Amino acid sequence: MARIILTRMAHSVPILLIIAVLAFFLMQLLPGDPAVLMAGDGASEAAIQEIRTRLHLDLPLVQQLGSWLLQLARGDLGSSLQLNQTVVSAVAERLPVSASLAVVSLAITVPAGIVLGVAAAHARGTWLDSLAMAVALIGVSVPSFWIAILSVILFSVTLGWLPSAGYVPLSDGVGPWFQALLQPALVLALFQIGFLARMTRSAMLDVLDQDFIRTARAKGVAETGVVWTHAFRNTFIAVLTVVGYIASLLIGGSVIVEQVFALPGVGRLVVQAVLTRDYPLVQGSLLLFGFIFVLINIFTDILYTLVDPRVRYD
Amino acid sequence: MVKSLLSRHVSRRADKLGIATAALAAVLLASSAGLAQTRNDTIVYGNVAGPATLDPYVGSSTTDLEVMHHLFEGLVGMDEGYAAKPMLASKVDASPDSKTFTFTLRQGVKFHNGKELTSADVKASFERYAKVSPNASALSDVEAYETPDPRTFVIRLSKANAVFLDVLKSPVYPFVILPAEQKDKPAREVEAIGTGPYKLAEWRKDSHLLLERFDGYAPDETGKPADGLVGKKTADAKFVRYRFMPEANARVASLQTGESDIIANVPLDMEKRLAGRPDIVATKLLGCQQYFIINTQQSPTDKPEMRQAIRAAMGVDEMIPALGRPAKRSHAMTIPGGEYYNGDLNSQYYDQKNPKLAAELAKKAGYKPGEKIRFMTTAAYPAFRDSSLVLSEQLKEAGIESEIQLVDWGTNAANMQSGNGNWNISATSFCSNPNLGPQQWKFMIYNFPHVKGDTALDQNFDKFYASPELANRKAAWNEIEKIVLNQAYMIKVADTGNINAYNKNKVDGFSDYYINRFWNVKIK
């Protein structure tokens, strides 16, 4: 298994290199000058030029790219232009928030999405199927910022059940941590539940039409057993793939929810970095996200072997 | 045998899951423990964002400054009426030729690290400022700094500057004093050690910042309480917690639920959500001004008549509702009540709303029908975008075509400063300049519209700096304002402001000012 992981990691190097080069050029395509933004309103041209020189922004692009790649080869992702800290520490400081949000959100998404998808597939063509898919469609279609605002008005302002915004670290207690995350995680989960439910339904429909399901029913297996033991277990690989994909999205893709609920996560960090033209931070964060995606994919592959013994990589 | 294989298989699965769970737990737990505060000793304040830096010499945004002025103090600062008053100095003597300024330091002032303030710290601070601040040109006429004794600091200028103390009072890029040991620290790398009533306790970027009362603070016993940024400051609350909440709904909800005591930047359309709460007070301070900046180096607005045509087409009453924030009609480039406010003197250039005149002026400028005037604006500030849309429609009434380019604020600001981006008109607002006087305006007046070769403007600024008498400086300013408005380098839209809101059952003593202050504010 260790050999497989190492091989996969080695395969990810060219992918990460492509991400690095793309991230570099994408940032350069954006108009705007980080030196001007750093210098602030009213800064003189000399002050702006001094910053440009200090940060090597005045060097030719190819030279800037070359020195960044060399830096990466030494394992150094560089330092933020605005935050006065390294890219790794800036991301590491915010990763617990995004990871916490992702974990709680996944904990809601996975059971809810699977149950909804399985129920819809099992009751195909009935009102239950239509209702489940309508709920899924609403989850996918309604903008999360709107749901978030309504949710805050209902659960925080009117009912007073949950805090309206902010993050409490896990080290301050599981209760306050969970309370702070529940509302944003629910909002975030709503979209993901819809997505997972639709994918689960589709995978279940394929399996439910198979001969072995008919055989199981003919043998007198209870319907619950048919659905969960015979049918669902055979869709698990597909469901796991979707869950892995959702987990990847949740790490860096919950910008809007982080913004509305004032959660200091990595999504907000990257958006802010783009707006302030913090090149090293955007490039380094994208590269780290790429690495996290690769890790999640490897982890998903390992999980395949756990849920289905027929899957072997050696 | 089967059992053994099964148990090994299960154990290997458990191992893999165990490692993954442990890694995840490590990530989730990776954060430091906070300081013990209670709601009874902490003011909780919600604003859009937190500071980008706590190095005062590079701090220019309101979110930077509202924290910095609790941590640091300067030799002089501005009072409630924006006039310069001594802060760390007990006395300031200016020589009759306005070239030498002698500051006597207050006794017993300590830094947050316990060290006593001396003139050596002041000298080191000014020297560092000249090295790292984008505003270092403000000190370009300094000939020498002298420290004859630990409590006396002298600045000698090569050229007379009658408003030098006004330059030093600036809350933007503030001339505050840091311990001398920080003299060689590069920009943005200083430790936040000042002499202010609060010291930095915790700062989690994107989340919150915590200030803690500085028990060694030496207040200015001779000053009035909470007099602008000067006076006798008392840290009544033990902690001040700044929460960074970019979303207005979250800020408003946090005040409604009691999670915050004071919030800033309440949008106009959300103010009504607070209306049914007798315990919540919403206040409006019109401390800023919005302008259209006209690029004098870009055709066709390089011709004065074309700029004047745009000004003639503009009507303010249609524009104010589009700002979405508190706004009031005013032609002046200073705030009413300030010492440079000149009444109706230059009001003829404001709110002309005369499409016929605009069309004539455009024709005189050689404007060809169909030629497009290019707006550059941003969706990040809806007031800028929406007022640009209104002006674009008003130009259409005068037969002037235009197109609007939306960019992010970073690009907008950078292009406005550099003149790049092929723009003719952009919108922005100024908050410190209208309050602090002409010396604060100078840079913006020249650089945003890219004014070149205006000798009348140059002469009046020279006269302004060289005049020790206020009356002569006011006369020079009147001329400067007239030139800027007449030449339509900038077109004034309105005095604008922000809405703050607070819970009067929870806090006592909070009042509106240029930046939000939490000294002399009590928790009930």
C-alpha cells in the first residue's frame, strides 16, 4: 500500500507543476499592481517603485517564474506580500476552520444525501421520488448566500438558537465549536445534499434493475435488505467517488458561506489574496489546494479497497 | 485461520482509519487557546474587515487606523474639531519663521513594554518613518532632528511650513512614536508596541483582534475626555474585541442577537431592520465626500471644456439615492464647521444639471458624436458603480456617449493612481482629506486626475504652505478649491457617511467620530 501511495504522490508532481505554472500566469493576466495596493492611497511613485523592487516585481516575468519554481524545488512556497507571514503558515492558520466546516458539513451531507437518493430511487416515479428530487433541485439551485441570510434571520435573530457568525476553535470546547459551525455547515450541506442525492439515485437506479436484485427478491429477502445490503453496497464505489469530490470542494470552495458567517477559512484567504494581488499567496495556496485534492483522491482510492475487497491495486 | 485473517484485515482497516482520524483531529485542533474575557468587561465591535497591518507608518485604511489609534500615540493629534493638539507632547513651540518646532514630552509616559518614552524614541521613529512610509515625502523638508535632553525634541525644516503641525496630526500614515529599538524594522514588520491606552492581546487575521487595557497608561490629565484622538483617555473596558464580518447581514444580526455591542457600516437599506428595537441606536456621520475623478491626461477629457461638459451634465438629486448610503448635498471640498469651509463661495460649479450647456461645451471641446467617454468603476463599492450609471445616463441626455468598464477595486485604485487603463472618469470617496485640510488634499488633487502644468494651482499651494496667518491660508485654499472645481479635475457628488449602530443598554459613552474609538466607553 505504501508503494501505491508513493507512486500516486510521484504521479502528482507533474500535475502540481502544471498548477504552479497556470497559477503564475493567471495571476499575471489580472490587471492591477500589488505594489500600488500595498503602498496605499496617496503613496508617491517612488514609494511604489521601492516596493516593486523590494518584492522583485520589476523583474521580467520569465525570471519571476523561474525563481518561483526554484523556490518550490527547495520546498519553499514563499511569503505573502500583504500578511507578513509565509504562505504555509497563512494557510495552516486557516485550515482548521475550513476543515472543521468540511467535516461537520460532510457529516450532515453524507447520511442525508444517501438516504434521500436511495429513497428516491427505491420509490422511482412516485410522489416520494418527485419530492426528494425537488428538495435536491432546490438545494442545488438556490444561492447559498440567500439561504444563509434567511437562516441567520430565522435561527439566530428570531429563534436565538445559534450564533449568527464567527468561529470558535475546537480547543475552546466541542460544544461551542459545533454550535458555531452547525448553521454554516447546514447551509453548505444543503447544496451538497442535492448533488449527492441525485448521484446516489442515479447509481441506485442502475443497480436496482440488475438480475441479482430480482433474484434476491425472489429468494424472499426483506425489502430493506434488498435495498441496503444488495443494492446500496453495490453503488458504494460511485457514492464514495462523489463524497471524495464533495470533500475536495468543501476545503477550498466554501468562500460564500465563510464570507456570510465570518469564518476565517482558506476560501476567504484566497479571495482576499486575489483582490489584493498577493501573487505568492494565491500561487502557493492553489498549489497547496492541488496537493490536498491529490491526497483526498489517494485517500478515496484507499477507501475503495476497504469497502470493496475486489478492488486491488497490486 | 479464517478468524486470524479477518482480524488482521479488520485491524489493518482500523489502522488506516485511525491514522486518517488522528491527522484530521490534528488539523481541527491546530489553533491556540484564547484569553479569558467575559461579556461584562469586553466591548464587542463588528466591522467589515480587520487591519491589513499594524505598522502605523504604512497604515491608511480605516480598518487599520481604528485599531492603531488605540495602540499608538503621536506628538500631536487631532481633537474633536480636527484641529492639531498636543498628545505625547505637553507643549509645542513653533519659531516665528515656521522652520523650527520644539516639542516638550509629557513626563511618565510608558510604552506597552514598560520602557519610558524619551526623545531618542521620537527621533528614531521619525527616522524610520522617512525610510518606510509611503507618506515619507511629508518629511522631505526636514533638515535635522535634535534631542537636547530626554524630554525635548526639535525638528528643523529647510523651508517654512506653517501647517507642519497639521501635517503631523494626520491620522492617516500616523506620525506615532514607537520604541527606538524598532528603528530598523522593515515596513509591516514592527511589533505593535505603543503608548496608547490599549495594548495588543491577540490578532487572528480574518477572524478577530483583541485589545487589552494597558495598566501602565499615562493619560493626559490636562485634556478634555475623549476629545477626538487627543485628551484624557481612559480604558474603561478591560478588553475590546474587533470582529471581522464582511457581510452586512451578519453584522446587523450580531447586534440584534447581542453578540456584538457596536457595529459599523450598516447599509442604508438595512437600517430599518434595527428600527423596531428601542435599545439599538443608529448614528450617521457624514465625514466623507464622494467625487468623480476626471483623467486630464486621457483624450477627450484632456480638454477643460470636455471636463466642464461632464460637470454641466451632472445632476445631484438623481444621484444621491443611487449612493445607497447616507448622503447630503454639498459643493464644498471641506466639511461644514471646519476652519477651511468657505460657505457658498464655489457653489456655482455644483449640481449644474444643464444638458444644453453640456452639449455646447462638448462641441467646443471638439467632441465627435459617437465618441465614447470611458468610465472605470467597481462593483466592490456599489455607490461608485451606481452613481457612474446615473452620470452615464445624464451624459446621454447631453448627447455624450459613454461606456462603463467594471473592474475590481484593486485594479480601479491602481489605475486611478497610475493613469493606466484608458479611463476618463472614475469614482471614489475621500474621508480624511475633507476633514483635515488642504495639506491633506494636495496629493489627491494632483495625482488622481493627473494634473500637470497648472501654475495657478502650484502658486496657491506654495502660498498656502508659506503663510503663517490662517486668513492667508484660507484665501489660498479658496483659490485652490475654485481651480479644482472650475477645471473639473474632480466633480463633487455629495458629503457621504456611514451608519454605526450600538446597543445603548450595553455600552455608554460611545460617540461618532472620524474613526471609532473605544476609550472612555463603558460596558453597562
